[in-house]
Amino acid sequence: MSDLIANVVGTAAAICSITSFAPQMIKIWKERDASSVSLKTYSLTVTCFVLWVVYGVLTTAWPIVVANGCAFLMALGVLVMKWRFRDGEPG
């Protein structure tokens, strides 16, 4: 039973990590403005997810690789839009 609970909690955490970037991405895309997004914060966040993926590969922890790989793509999407729509300039 404890493995089931751990897996449910881990899955919920992964889903929250991945989807937490969606509201920011939608807002930037609709407004074509990423001036309120911190370049330093998202650069560090993307780096963090890359490191988690590398850690997961090195330890063969595939749930960590998949969850953080997906979260990496979402955070990278925000970072790309930060560059594309910097200071409200349409890209």
C-alpha cells in the first residue's frame, strides 16, 4: 500500500510541475508580452530541469527523467516566448 501512495503522490507532483507553466505560457501567447517574466528565473528553472533529467538518466530513475523532461519543455517554451515577445514587441 505504501508504494501505491508514493506513486500517486509522485504522479501528482509530476503533473503539477508540468502543468504549472501552462497559465504563464497562455498569458504570454495571448498578450504577446513577456516583459513581466524574469529571464534569470526561467533560465535557472530550465537549467534545473536539465540537471534533474541528467540525474535521472545517471541513476536510471525514468519517472524523474520523464517528469522533468516534460517540465523542461514547458519552461523552455516560456523562455523562448520571453525572447520572442520581449517587452511586448510582437515576434
